[in-house]
Amino acid sequence: MKIISALTWLLVLGLASCASGDYRLFHPVNLVAGVEWWSTLFEVGIMSLIIVPVALLIVWCLWRYRKGAGAAYDPEFTHSLVLEILVWGVPLIIVAICGFVSIRTIHAVDPYSPGVLAKAEAAAAPIDIDVVTTDWQWLFIYPAQHVASIDEMVVPQGRVVHLRLTSTSVTNDFYIPQIAPMIDIMPGMRTEDAFDAAKLGVFTGFSADFSGAGFSWMQFATRIVPPADFSSWVARAAASPNALSYGAFTKLAQPTVNEGAKISYFSAPDPQLFDKVVMAADSGVVYPVSNELTRSVANLEIGPAKPTGAATK
Amino acid sequence: MSAPHSDPLAHPEVQQGNALRYISGFITTLLLMFAALMLTIRQHLPYVSYAEAVTGLAVLSLVTQATLFFGLDISRAHIWKSLSLLLTIPLFIISVGLTVWMFQSLATRTMLMPAGMLQQPTLLQ
Amino acid sequence: MATQTPPSEGVVLFHPHFAGHDQISARTLGFWLYMLSDALIFAALFAAYGVLNNPMGAAGGPIATQVADPVEGFWQTCAVLGSVATYSLGTVALKSGNKGGVMFSIVLAILLAFIFLGFEAHDLLDLLAKGDGPTRSGFLSAFFVLVATHGLHMLFGIIWMLVMLVQIPLFGFNANVVARLLNLRMFWQFQATIWVILYVYVYMIGAF
Amino acid sequence: MQVAIEGPWSPLFGRLTLDAIPYDNPIIIGTFAFAALAGLAVAVPVLYYNKLGYLWREWLTSVDHKKIGVMYIILGLVMLFRGFADGMLIRTQQAIAVGPTSPGVLGAQHGFLPPFHYDQVYSAHGTIMILFAATPILTGLTNVVVPLQIGARDMAFPYMNALSLWLTTAGAILVMLSLFIGDFSAAGWVGLIPLTELPYSPGVGVDYWMWAIQISSIGTTLNAINMIVTIISMRAPGMGWFRLPVFTWTTLSTNIIGLTAFPVLGAALALLGADRYFGAHFFTAGNGGNLMLYTNLFWIWGHPEVYFLVLPAFGIFSEIIPTFSEKPLFGYTTMVAATFAIAGISWTVWLHHFFTMAAGPDINGFFSLATMLVGIPTGVKVFNWAFTLYRGRLTFSVPMLWSLAGLFLLLLGGITGMMLAIPSVNYTVHDSVFVIAHFHCMVLLIGAAIFAAVAYWWPKVFGFVLDERNGLRFFWSFILATAVVFLAMFALGFEGETRRLDYIYDPAWRPMLLTEETGMGIYCLSIFFFVRMIYVSLRDRIPVPADPWATSRTLEFLTASPVPFYNFAVTPQVNARDELAWRRAHGLERAQPQAFEVIHMPSNTGIPFIIGMLSLGFGFGMIWRIWWLAGFSLLGIILAVIIRSFDKNLGYELQPEEVAAMEHNLATAGMFAEQPARIQLTEAEAH
């Protein structure tokens, strides 16, 4: 009985603590995340067809066949062909179903060209955004709108967003829990991502792949706004005094921790900034993080390391 | 671990050595490699069929080496060596083959410039 | 504890004077398994070479055709296969316990191995002299490490042969020495097989 | 071709300077004090009772598979404590540093660990727990149990067995050294690329991590060879392949995975080393390097490694559950088939660790299917354990409780694993705390199996019983803590928390983080019960008969407890699958051989210990780029190996009278007994 009481007490504690906190992944806000959430539910449902009965079978066996309960004892019951077929067959069927669902949903939410957005993409031209991650900040470049912003991505509602992503230094992951399928962001390479801006709201995006000392301060705000607000936002960004040439970018890309993800805007970014960053990384340009910097990043007196454009050949 | 009372030279693996096998193994492998060299030098085959032909020759020479040099067969003395080799070859093929297959797709999906124009980037000032 | 209870009707419970296990075949099997794990180190290196052997990996530096010459590779193949054949013939002399024959074949095998390493060192050094060392590009790193790892394996084999040249006169053909000679034969044949794969995939298909 | 490195370098001390020692960091000074105290607590009694000679003769130079196994487990337990302490630091830091207003002490903006220190703590936590706690303990268990289960006197290569122990110990010492001299890698236990490259990890941290893993994985590969040859060629007469105990089967498939997967890890780390030491461009972002290649090569080893750890756990369950259900294991042949199916398929699934690395849908699809396929044999095993319970007579002793807890953890880990196998789900939870909760379910399943095995085989190896009362308290507190911490972590995973966060910017996660912190408190309680269990058992030392569980089924319980160093006076003849159960059914388990015979045993050798310490010197030299130290240590290793080959090592022989005397007075042949000096056989005597 001691076991049963402990287990129930455990369950109560678990359920109680589940109540608090906002479960982002439980509320998808666009088509892409909807497919992902559906496949999660489907998977848990299908698998629990096996897991729950087995758990109950085991608990029942423990209770029923405990020593001294006088239940039937048959030491010869060590093989039965029917059970073997069942034991291999049922999981195989379940895996076949999950496999089919998995293949279908991969094509539906493939970050490069989500099948589920094919219709939406045909309807309205997608917005192109170039994302460049530096050491611990996010730079969003809007090539069509000729603006750029740090740690804030504003997107008009109802449009499909198509992203090109690269990094200047280390690998990051583009992760907005309720919106975009996750994709790695790697230096010297261009990866793509796409999602549809269905519901208004502000969503926090993070980097999921650890990228060094300032990683924990590397989040950005994603704001899905009505189209009118989007154009006023673009106008406000275009009015910002500092332009973003490649030279200015190299200074900005030095390792810095953007405490509290403060947002800043740039007007007239260099139209080939994204390509230059990728090719620079390909030719060996690195933004080294000095040993002292990683130790002192704690108390945030960040002197940018000596801007070494050239790699240590 | 008890000391082998029999004379070590009488051990089957010592007795297995035979001059004819080694010499024929040596010559066959050399001929196969020479044939592959001829294919490479003449370059009259398109890349894909050339690669298949040379891979075929390579597999042939590996089989000759396994049977003639190593003397692997399914006799009691060699069963475990042959079996472990047969189990390891797929791992060799999986790790190299799957990786190369994967990276062909990764390369096209992550490369910025089309493979052709890969000159030194001149856009940087 | 040690009460003697007679086993009933012909049931054998213990196997006195169990012959134990044939030491030599256990050692050769163990060494064979080591070589399979070594083969997988080469699998990783071949995977690295396969991935980095493209214009992107060459980063503007020399590509496979400029670095690996199949004809010179062929002479190296002759040298290494000759060395293996010589040593294997040596183990044929081992069957009759002929120390001189075995030791002579080992010396010959070492010579042929040095010829092979001579070719290889010459190639790698003049690449280094031209500045196209492993630090030049990803492809060259992969090429150097792959070829140099095979070279190191041969060096290890040569040191092992030198040790055997000392042990054969010292101990004669006792179980330990015979097991080591058999392992050395397997090792030498194994690195020749790895060279054949390397020659095909680096010098020929890679550099087509 | 010395690549430019940051900071001073002198030919005498390489990169080693005085400020490499973090004397200003109170946490590390505290750890040093604790470690020094623990060291003294061991050293003082050893010196006081003048046992140093005994330690050298009986333990440091021993080639007895049981002593090597016990030393492996002690090393594993010490590193388990260190890994758990890292876990405590991580959870406490995350519980404190929530929200911009959270307090910051000890130079940290929030919490008590600045990012640099925090990143080292969690990188060390992962590396230590997997490679220096779980692997040595499981290797130790298989070393102790398998030769006994197959009726052998020792492993196939006793010398190599000791060598792999001391290489793993050298790797573990390097990891502990990184606490007090220099720092450890701050790039995760997987070595995130290109963060481990020189520009982004200029310190020696990554070198410590790399060399510690390289040296210990050579030891693990050698042990894999040793175990496979032992199982193939040293089984007792009559023990055909289908009379082999299931734990030996899982050990065989585990070591086949170990033999084939660890070399790829060695190659991946060597290439990373070429990048960091010689400026090669394998994984650098620029100059033609391909950083995805490292992730690929690492995980080609990574996934088989986690099956390398979980398969012995399945073997332990397959031994313990039948013993305490008083029933043979259900479906022996399918269990063995499932073991090798897992080993085979585990080699083709590694891409599910980086579904988000831009591979195309067809490649993700292939690896998703393969990942699901590997779930089937695991499911089959769970079914077969359940059918073993069915119609058995279950006694809930401590090993049985651990195994049953392991079963439930496997179910939870299984369902979350299948979720992660689908890329569309993976795109939402990759590198999130959900993944951490999943693999901690699996790793704690291995932990439960380890504690089950320790409780199960302890009486056999040491000859006295492991205290049951504290064992139960340890079990219940450990399982409760596991449930609290990791169910909360699953919840946080759904709240979108990513892993490796030093500062938590979303205050909504605070309640769950505090729940996890209470769970850690319960873990501390369980550690207290564990230590008390060990103390009480050592204090009371209640002797135990040859077969302490009275219903055990396999050959190792035929030997006396504690097991004499020669295992079986006369090699047993095996007549059936569960030999001991068969003999008990025929009333023969008390049978003793009529006459004793000459036993040939391998003699102790100090060379493995010396090679271990030389490899420690080599690792330290390479880490700090003290080239002369690294060079001489490497030369020393090569010379030691060559010198060893000139030693005849013919072992010694025990005369029948000696064996008879020992059989009657088992205390003289046990684990802690001191053997008289053994004279090596001469060439003539050997033939």
C-alpha cells in the first residue's frame, strides 16, 4: 500500500504544479505551428495506445502476483508464439502509422518551403527578411523596405514571411515557440525558414543552440501587427539617423551582450550586407571572443575586443 | 589461460600461410589496380560510369585481399574474423555513404552562391 | 561449505582439467577486432575527405587533381603490396620454424615500406613547401590527415617489425612471438587494404 | 605550424601560468577544500595502517577482473558525486537567476554563477555523467559479473583489462584537474561547433575536455575488445550460445557497439585537435571547413553511445526480474534478437540529434523512420519483462524495486522519445528543456539499473549484505526526486524554455524551476541515505551464503561469497540455460568438485598503472602545450609497451593443496584478502 499512496501523492503534486505557467507550445498561432502541434497530439495519442496498457498491465501484475497473494504460479510460462507475434506486430503497425504521419508532416512544415503555406504563398508575395546573428544579438534586415532592426522583427498580419539566416560567429537556432519551425543558423552558410503571420500579438523568440557566454541574453521580440502599423513602423525605422554599411556592421558584430534586448533601428542598410557577411565568414573572417571577455561578461563592462577583421591564418 | 601444451608453430593460423596464395593475391590486386589506373588515365568514360567501374575493381581487389591475403573463410579458425568483418563492412558503408549523401543535400541547401561562381569574394572593401 | 554430495546418475557438474582456451587464436581474434575499430577511424576520415573534397572545401586552393597523382600512387601501391607479400611469404617460412627466412623477409618488408613512405613524404613535403599545407583549406586538411594517418600506421608497423627482429633471436618461436608475428601479418595486410581504398578514393575517383 | 594562441606561452610551462589557478573563486576553493578533506580521509588511514604496500600489490597492480571491476565502480561513483554536484549548481543557479530583478553575487549579474563558470559546470556535468560516471560503472559491472556468468577464471586479456581501467582513470583525473588548474570546456558536452574552435574558445577548456575523452575512450575501446573475445572464446564447457545468460548477451552487443562507435569519436576529436593545434580547417566556418561535419561525426558515435549505456541496463533488468519473479525470463530468444536489433539499428539513426540542421525532408524522413524502428525492439523488451512478471511469485526486494522503477522510466522515456523522432514535433522542442527531460528519463533508467545491479551483486562480490532498510529509503527518495525534477522539466519544455540558460528571462517559468529545486533537495536526501546504507553495511557486515537471494538463476551465484580470486576451483560443466536454477531443481546446487586441480593464474603487473599515469602526463602536456612533457610521456608509453612485450608474463600456478585450503577457509581468497607473493613460472615450467 505504501507504493500506491506514494504514487498518488506524486500524481497530485505533478498535476498541481502543471497549472502555473503559460504553455506556449500548447497554443499554436499559425498554420505551421498548427501542423506541429497536431502531430505532437497525434503522436502522444497513438503511443499511449501502447504505453498506457503496458503500464497498467505491469502494475496489475505487481499487485496480483506479489508473493503471498496466492495467485497462480506457473514457472513454465516462458514462451508463446501468439504473444511474440503480437509483441513485434503491434509496435510495427504503430511505427508504420507514425512513420507515415512523420513523412507527411515533414513536407508540410519543412522550414525551406512549408507545404502547408503553398496556398498562402501563392496568394500574397512573401515578405523577405534577412536574419544575421552576431555574438549574442539578432539583426533583421528588410531588403525590400530598406530598413534594419536589432532584436525586433515586425511582420504584417496575413502575410507569409520568408527568412534567409546566417551567423557571423557561431551556430544559433532560430526558435519562436508558437510560430516558426526551428532551423540552425550557421556561419558561412545561408539557411532558410518560413512561417505565416496569422494572429496579431507579440511573441518572444530565442536562440535555442548555445552560442557562448552571452547566450542567455539573446532573445528578440516578434511583433505581428496589422499592415497599416507595419508601414508606420517601417517609416519610423527608415527615419533612424544611423545607416548600416558593412563597415558599421563589423563594429556592431563585435561580441556584446544586449542586456534586456534593447531594440535599435537602422535606415538604408547595405543591400548586399547579407551576402557580404556570408562570404566574409567563408573567407575566414571571425569575431573572436577573448578569454577575458568571457570571464568579465558577467558584470557587462564590455569593451569590444580588438576589431580583427582578418582571421588568424 | 593455461599454457598451450601444443607447439605454437603447429597452430592452424600459422599453418594456414601458403606462398601460392600470397603471390597470386599480390599479382591479382596489382593487376586490378593497374586496370583502374588505365581507366583513370584514359578518362574516356563519363564520371559516373568511371566511378562505378573503379569501385567495382576496388571491391574485387578487397575481396581478393580478404580471401587470399587474410585467408578468411568459414572454417572454425576464422569464423569469428569473417563474421565480424561482415558485420563491420555495413557500418563502414553507412558512416561514409550516409554522410556523403547527407552533405550533398546540405551543401546545396546551405550554399549561398551557386556552385559555379566561387571566385574569391570581391564585394568586400 | 564443502560437503561432498555425489552427483546423481551420470550428470556431469564439473569439468576437471578443462583445456583452457587457445591463447594464440584468442589474441589474433582480439587484434582483429582492434583492426576493425581502426578501420572505423579511417571510415570517419574518408567521410571527412568525401565531404571536404569539393570546390567549396578547397576554398580557392589546389583541388584533388593538382594534389594526388594516380601514376605515382600506383608505384606506391606496388611498394606497399610488395612489402605485404614479402612479409606474408616470411610467415610461410615460419611454418617450418626457419628463423633466417622470417627475419630476412621482415628486413625486405621494412625496406619496401620505407620506399613507400619515401614517396609519400616527398609528396607531402613539397606540398607543404608550396604553402598548400593542411592550414590552407579544408580539403587539404582532410587530404593531409588521411594520408598521414595511413603513413603513421605504416611507421607503427615498421617499429613493430624492428621489435620482432630483436625478439625472434632472443626468444625463438614461443607462443608470444608466434602470436605477435601472426598479428603483425594481419596488421600489415590490413594497412595495405586501407591503402588500396585510399588509393582508389583519393588518388583516382577523388582526383578524376 | 604552431597556430597563434591567445595568452603567454613559455617553452618550460607552455600556457600554464599562475593565474590559471582560480584562487579568487570561492566555489572552486570550497570544492578544493572538500576534495582535499576527502583525500585525507582516505590517505591517513592507509598510511596509518601502513597499507600502501598492500594497495600497490593487491589493487594498483592487480589484473583480477573483479578487483578491476570494483575499482571501475569506485571511480564511477566518485565521478557520479562530482556530476551530481554540477547538477546541483545548475539547478540552483537557474532557480535563483529568474527575471531581471534577481540578485547577483560572486561576480555574476544574476544568480551566483557568471556565464563563463556556469557554461563550464553544465559542460562538465554532461561529459562526466556519461563518459566518466555511467561508462566506468557499467564497464565495472560487466567486468565483475560476465566472467563469473560464463564460468571463466578471468577475462581473455587480463593485462589489457587493467590498462583500460588506468586509461579511464587518467581521463577522469584530467577532468578533476580542470577544476583547480585552468578551466573546463564551456561549449557543452557535445563540443558545439564552431564554439570549440580557437577563436571562440581561446582558453585550454576545450583541450581539457578533448584529451580527457580521447584517453578514456581508448580505454573503453580496449575493454570492448577484451569483453567480446572473453564472451566468444572463454565460455565454460557446455555453455552453448543459447545457454548464455541474457546479461552476457547484452554485454556482448554493448561492446560490439563500443568497439565500432568509439573510434569515430576518436577521429572527430582528433580532427578538432588538428584545428586547434595546427590550424587545420576541418570544422572552421571559413577556409573550406565544414562545421556540420563535426556534428555529423560526433553523433555517429553519440547515438550508439547512448545505446552502449542503456543495453547493459536492459541486461540487468533481464537478470533481476526473473530472479525475483522466481520464473525464467519470458521469450529468451526474442530478448536476444531484440538486443541485437537495437545494436544494429542504433547505427543508422544519428541524424535525429540535428533534424534542424537544414537537411532536406527526404533525409530527415529516412532518419525519422529509422529512429522509430529502434523503438520496436525496446517495446518488445518491455512486453517480455511484463510477461515474466505474469504468473510469477514477486518479492519486492531493493534490486527488484529499482528494476521496476526503471521499467516505468523506460515507458516515459519511450513515449517522449517517439515524439522527438518526428521532425515536425522536433522543430518545436529541439534543444529545449523537453529534450533534456527525455534523455534524463533514459539516463536515470541507467542509474536505476546501476543501483539495482549494485544491490543485487554486492553480497556476491563482498560477502556481506547491503543494508535493506536504508536501501529502501534511498530508493524511494531517489524515485520521488526524479519524478519531481523531470516532470517539472517536461512542463518547462512545453513552455518553450531552451536548454543551457544561465539567466532566465521569463519569470513565468519560476514556479516550475522552484519545483525542480525542491526535487534536487530530495536528491540530496537520497544521497544521504545512500552514504548511510554503505556505512551501515560496512559496519555490520552480516555474512551471506553463496546464493544470497535463494532464487537467483545464473552461474555466478554458484561461487562462494565473497568470490575467491580464482572464481571456480574446477571449471563447471553447464547443462542448461539457467544453470543454477537447473541445479537447484535437481537438488545439486550444493555439489562440490571431488578433487582440485592445478590452477594457472596471470601474475600482477605494474605497467598498466604506469602507462595510465604517463597518459595523464601526456594529456596534461598536450592541454597546456608543454611540448617536452607531452613528448617524453608519449615516448614513455611506447617504451613501456615495448618493455612489456619482452616480459614473458607466464603467470603462476596454484597447487591443488593450496586451492583446497582456500576453499575451506574462504576468507583467505576473498576480495580483500592479501595473497602471499607469487613466484612467476619459468619458461620450462610453463610447458
